[in-house]
Amino acid sequence: MIGSIYYMHWQWKNCPTAWQGDYGNRKGQKSIILEVVTGFDTWVWHAFFGVASSQNNLNVLGQSPVFNDVLRGEGPNITYQINNTVYQNGYYLPDGIYLRWTTFGTTRLFNEEVLRSIMMTCIILHNMIVEDEYDYDADEVYEPDPMNTALT
């Protein structure tokens, strides 16, 4: 697994009137979408922010640079086996399978660049907290795979 990919809609209370059609979702709320990819320790190593919330997650993924290295053939070399089939490509777990953070709330700012700076600052602070609190020296403990037992 390369990482967990997650999409968050950040509500934009004071979205400029001219942009409300683009940034409004089907419920009438105005928001901007954040795409993040995290590792097992919730370290954010990819962030893509600023897509209008009228887009769905698939459209955001199409605009995102997250797969650019894979498309250029520069993606990580990963080999794994499932049901006796060997795979040579990595995969992402979608929509916060183990990402445990909440939305940042509602913003009242007008300028999208200021919003982007705030979001990136929050991500940097998040990563600093992860770096400070995560015990990288701890022994990794793996749960036994229930599918590889003699009983199954």
C-alpha cells in the first residue's frame, strides 16, 4: 500500500458571490476540497487543495498530481501477492480507512490563496506533531493474518 487517500470538504462561508455556482455542492454549501495522502503513521506526504466542491472525488483525482510519478513510470516498486497472484503496482486505500483527523471547521476568508496557505500550515503543523509523538523506534507488531491459518 502506498498510502491512504482522503478527500475533505472545507466549508467556505464567505465564498464570493461570483464563485458560488462553482464552489457550491448539491446541498447548497460552499466548500473547497482538500486531497491528502497519508502513510501508516498519519504523516501527510501529499496535499492538493483548491478544487471547487461542485466536483466529485473522481474529478478531483483527475486534476491532482498524485499519480504523475506513476504515469511517468517513476512510481515505487512494490511487489505483493494476493490469492497466489503477484502484483507489481502499488495501491491507495481510499477515504480515510485509518486517517484520524477531523475537518478544520468553517472559514470566513475570501481569498483562496490565503485559504491555501492556512491549509498547508495546518498540514505542516500536523506533520510536526506526528514527528514529535510517533515512536519510530518501537518494535512493529503485526496481527496474524486470519486468512493464512490452518483452519481456513
